[in-house]
Amino acid sequence: MSLVRGKDTGPEKKVGDLLRRMGIRYKTQADSLPGRPDVFFPRKKKAIFVHGCFWHRHTCPRGRIPKTRKVFWESKLESNRKRDARVCAALRATDWNTMVVWECQLSRPEVVSRRLKKFISCAA
């Protein structure tokens, strides 16, 4: 687990690449915001989290629990999921809009691009 990075991950780079191709300027790693969103737009008060399916327990096949040490993984990954919910609630309480992009969704970049454009362009 020490090889798992907390920032500049492959999925985050893919989202950044999509945003650059659309000509959208963005900031990364908001240390001052709850949960440190991966991509954010301070003037629009919008934050994007890029979640790995395994670590944040997505309902896709990549989000499955390992067969070994099942109790450990269930509690660890469930605590990640609860923390994600708390972070989004804290951001909403300060008038920030949030969006989650899942790692598995990046296999269809055209769909993610449409979602990103719609999220960023719509008014808060």
C-alpha cells in the first residue's frame, strides 16, 4: 500500500488531460478545502474528486472486496466511503458544488468530458 500515491494519480492525470483539451483552466490539490479535492475551480466554488473504484468502493467490478482479510478491507473501505460523504457534506455547507469521477468511467472519455463541461458551465 505504500506505493499508492495520494496525488497526481493516473486517473487524476486523465481528468486533467480532458479539461486541458476542452480549454478549461483548473487548479489541483486544494489543501485548504475539506477532503482536498483533486481538481477545483475557486471562483465557481466547484470541486471534482477523482475516485479509484477499489479505494472508494464503487459498485463496478473494480470495487470488489479482496477475498483475503475480508473484515479488515470491509471496515477500511467503508470508513473511506463514510469520509467521502462527510467531506462532500462539509463542502456543500460552505456553498461548494462537488462532482465525483470514478476511475472506471474514464474508459469512456467522451462521456466524462460531457459531464465535466456540464458541471463546470452550469451556475452554482
